[in-house]
Amino acid sequence: MAAIGDMLYTWAADADVLKKGECGGAITALQQYALKSGMVDAVLAVRKGADIYDAVPTFITDPAEVVETAGSLHCGTLLLSKLVKEYLDTNKTARLGVTVKGCDTMGLIELAKHNQVDMDRLILLGVNCGGSVSPITARKMIREKFEVDPDIVYKEEIDKGQFIIEYEGGHAGIKIDDLEDEGYGRRSNCRRCLYKVPRQADLACGNWGVIGDKAGKATFVEVCSEKGADLLNAAVAAGAVKTEPAIPKGIEIRGKVEGAMLNLGNKWRKKDFGALASDLWDTISSETGRCIKCYSCIENCPVCFPVAGDLKGASRMITSGEVPPNPMFHLRRFAHISDSCINCGQCVELCPMEIPLALFSHAIRTEGDSAFESKLGKASYSN
């Protein structure tokens, strides 16, 4: 019987799921079982849309459809936290299974701290994440650096420090460091991220540390909660998945991979925050001076809770209809999320003027966390 802290190689028992799923199809099989058994009423996952650059969030109630979401999409830059909140708000008693990255997990933790979601109604299957790439950047990078037509690429992955593509006629990989030194690669917020294994999910899953005859054929699963243990044990008993203890050498390798990713994150923090510190106020003033006041940064932020009806009206310091807005328009948002920013990058990703808002709010929270106690208690994650 699996218990909190156990580390296992896990794979689907069903031959079709094993074939279609990634790394043994463990997450697909576990989500299928959660639906079939009634542990959850629906599953939220991400499937490929028109191509690998089109990530589509999907609510599923038919277990047979879960397999359509198998595999990873590093060129999809979605955040699921607010979708989860909207689902739970609409379906008052429903339970939801969600496949989450680190930023999804952090977003849900912050929403729970503000009593916006009930974590008891969720089963979270966390996936290791080395970062994601903007769809526009990915297409440009593949065309210019790989010299491949991005429309013929059918699979991509980030593995062993490389961005790897498979396309009609071959495959290729380039070191992430080299790509990012030239302005390509992962989103800037992902580069700074220090939350690579989402251990605040119920199960933390990924391919790091799977070696030997199970390499590429199983998922490394770390049991992080009683809910996670219950799901895994029930799925094994029902014959939905199979497990075996992770090889000690594999556990060691997983730790080294995570450590290397954290070192890389700290390198980018030093670079990004260092550049910002030298000219902080002028940089913020110059960048936010391009704001067209579209409110996208507020509407898409998972930890932003505006007062209904008051957000777009005038205040003592902000004039309605003024573009660019008074600096207080951004300063009040920075203050509002100062101890809750999760560095998810949605404010940058969806800003039509490409203002680096995540850099500013992430720097503010990082500095604040180092000097002050959080008003809502210390976060269970570190980023």
C-alpha cells in the first residue's frame, strides 16, 4: 500500500492507454479511474487543439475521452486556477480531478487562502515542469534556430537540458541555455521559477528519475497526500495501474535534475532582478507608460480580486478613461497581490503591449517574502 512520501514507478495496465499515454500513461489511467469510480465528477486537463501550439483546456465527464489529453504541450501557456474556481462555483457539490503544473498548484493554494476554492473537492495530479514556451516564440524559434517549418512539427519536449522537436522527416534538439542566451526558449517567468515539482498536489508525477527498463515506459510518482495515496491504492486494487518502487539511483537522478533546474532559476533571478534593481522606478514608469488600460492583467490574474463595479470607475488618484493611466493604476494592483503573486506570467502573456508586469510583481513578492511575515501565513510552496 502506498503512503505519503513513497516514490514509485507507475504505468497504465490497459494496453490502449499504455500505448497512447505518455511515460506509461499513468496520469491518464489515474484520471480515468477517478472518473469511473466516482471519486471525481469531472476531470480538467489540456488537450492539443489545431496543432502543438494550441493548448485547449477541457472538462471531461466520460472516462473514454481522458486519453485525448495524453501527452505534454510545452508551447501552451494556460493557467487553470481560475477555470477550477469557476467550475466549483457553478457546480456547488461537484468534485474535480485536475492535472496541474506548479503554477496551477500555486494559484489554487492562493485561491484557497482567500477562501475562493475548497481544496477538499479537488484531486490534484501534479506534473513536473521545466517551463513553457510562448506559441509565437516557439514557432519563430523552430523556424529560425532549427530551420524547420513549424507546421510540420508534431511533438516537442524539454528533456536533459534541451528543447527537442520531432517533425516529418526527423528530430532535433538544441540546449535550452543556448536558445535562451539568444532570446528564445522559455517564458521569462518560467526561467525564474523555483517550483519545479508540485509537491503540494496530491501526487507529483513526471519522467525525471525513471531509469532502467522502465525508462520512457513509466511515470515517476511521489505520493504527497492521503488523497493521493487513496487514489493510487484504489487504482492499483482495481487493476487500472501497476507500480513498483522507484530505483534508488533514479531517485538520486530526479533530485539532481530538480537541483539543476533550481540553479538555472536562480541564475535568471540574479540576472532579471539585478537589472531591474539598478533603475527600478524609471523602468516601471517607462514600461507601464505604454499601458492602454485594457484590464487584461487584472482579469486574468489568478490572485487578483477586484471589487465588483468599482474597478473601472474613477478613484481619488485614477481618472476614468485616461490612457495611459495614472501610475497608481498599476501600483494598487502590485500592492494587492504583493504577498500572493505566483509568477505565472499571465499578466505578461496576455498584455497587448507586452509590459513585463510579472517581473515587477515577482520581484516585489520575492523582496517582501525575504523581509516580512505574510499576512495570510507562510506559503506551503517556495517561489
